[in-house]
Amino acid sequence: MPTSEVDTASLSGAHPFVGPSVSGEPAEAEPTKFGSGKPARYGVAFRLLVSLIAITVFAAATSALALYSFNRYRAGFDELVSNNLPALAAASELAQRSEKLSASAPALAVVESHFAR
């Protein structure tokens, strides 16, 4: 390439995918139109915004699932306490009484009269 010919596309301060205009000024990029067939190009700010929204939605869904799970756990625990706990307490008291009775059995076997029992 001779020195008199300068590649203005490489010297242009415009977007690297947009060449210079006829006047030598950087050309403005045209917005992508819907249905034009050109792939839309999104900037860093848009990508960051979409990722933060995705993280927020994921955190909200996880929190909702955790609240639902804890509510189900609480309902099961309440059912266990209200239905099974009184029966367990009665069984424990019965076990303590039978233990006391069996502990006194050898002493009752040694006694000779009914009055001493």
C-alpha cells in the first residue's frame, strides 16, 4: 500500500464494526431493528442487570421454598406433639410405676404375714 493511501477504517475512532462515513467523521451505529435478521448486541450494563435479576429471582425462589419446607416441618412437629406426646407421657408414667412395683417384689416375698405386707 503506498504511503499516500491511508486505511481510514483502521484509524477511525468509531465502533470497530462500523466504518467511517463519507465525510471522514466516525459513522454512528444504527440500532438493531426487530426482525432485521441481525443479531442484537447487548452491552455490559445490560448483561450485568440481567444477571443480577436472575440472581434475585433465584434467591427469592430459594427463600420461598425454604419457608414452605419449614412450614411443613412445623405442621408435622405440631401433629406429633398434639397426638403422640400424651400417649408417650402416659407410657413413661406406667413404666415408672411398674419399676417401683418390681423393685418392691423381693421384699414382699420375704414377709410371712398378710398384715406385714
